Amino acid sequence: MKINVTYDNDLLDCDLICIPDRLGGQIEILAQDYLDWLPPDDLDYDWMIINGKKVLSKNTTGFVRWLNQFYCDSDERAYIIQQNTQRDPAIMGIDF
């Protein structure tokens, strides 16, 4: 199932991902769970340094990796189809 991923409702800069169909009905809940999930500081997981501070990077790559780690089986993986594209209104979407 294809999903539009936007940030701050920027519909002109969208990422398109594919997730297992069985996750489609709960994608908004999963997106919120991802935002609520914060790994410990010592885990090397999408951290970046901004103005000298270590912060978690909430991005599409991290979201897909999180889905694969916690919700996908080895034979059905989430993946990024395209990044930095225009949102397709015919495809369901989530916004971070």
C-alpha cells in the first residue's frame, strides 16, 4: 500500500512509501506511535547534532526503519518509493 508522508503539511515536498497492506488501516496510529517513541540516547538511531545538541531526526527513513523493526515481518517490508515529490491526493497520507 502506498502512503504519502509529509512534514508540516508541505504538500509540495512529499515522500512516497510502501507499507504492507495489513498496516494501512492503522497508519495514522503508527505514525503517532513513532512520534511518541524516543530511543535512549546511547542507541545510534537517527540522531543528529543541531547547534551542538544531539536531537532525534524524525524523517521518512527513520519511520520506515522503525516500521520494519517493530511491525513488519522479514518477508514484507516497508520501503521508500520516492522522496521530495508532490503529494498525490489519490493516495492516503500522514503528516509529521
